[in-house]
Amino acid sequence: MMAATRAPVLYSPELLALAVELADHPLDREAIAQGNARSRSCGSVIELSSAQDDYLAKVGLKVTACAVGQASAAIFAREAQGMNTDDVRGVLVSLSDWLEGDVPSTILPRLQLLEPARPHRGRHEAILLPWRAALDALSKPSAPR
């Protein structure tokens, strides 16, 4: 008799622990760059602040999302510091390819924690949301200083 293979648990303790990291990245409503993104499929929302408008610095986040979206935002907050628009766009394309295919999860550190969410298409937008909020923030003209 063959043993049934178990699918990876979507909400693993490691994934859930990432949400705690978001407390280290509070949204700064006075920051020079502000962006947001909303998932059409699940309603998740991410607001983002950056101390710079040409690259991400002192990123702050307000995340209203499922645990997968929160985990993705925590990975983003640690890895996106210093990225400019082209960098963010490149990661967004790579993540989209990863979600759709068999690209390994080496795009970003700790991305393998989101591996169990790949078969759940309804979670894909939540994973991409922080990167879309970053593009929104970096694409807006800055106010005169």
C-alpha cells in the first residue's frame, strides 16, 4: 500500500511568524513617497511609505491582508530596501514567473516559505501586492521640497 503524500501546509508556523516582522516597518504618512495597491481577487490592501522617491528607503507598510500577504510583505520589507523602480519591476516579473511556473524560489531569501501558496491562484495577487505598492510609490512625481 502506498502512503499518501502530504501537501505542504499553507499556513506554516514559519509563514505565520513573518507577520510579526511587519511591526518593524510602520507606515510613515509623512514620508516623501507613498503608494498603495489593492488585490482585485481577495481585497487585500497594502499602503507603503518610503523616505526617498527614487529608491526604497526606510520602507513602512500598513498591511490588510491574509497571512500569505502579510508574509510576502515581510519578505518585501527586508529585501526591497535600496531598490529603484527597475529593480522592483524586475523582481515583480520574476515573482510572476515563479508563481506561474517551475522557476525555483531563489529569487528572494525566504521565498520558499511562500511555496505552498503557489497552487492557490487566489493568493498570487497578495504575494505580488507589496511590489505593486512599491511601483506605485516610486512612479508618482514627488512634491516640491
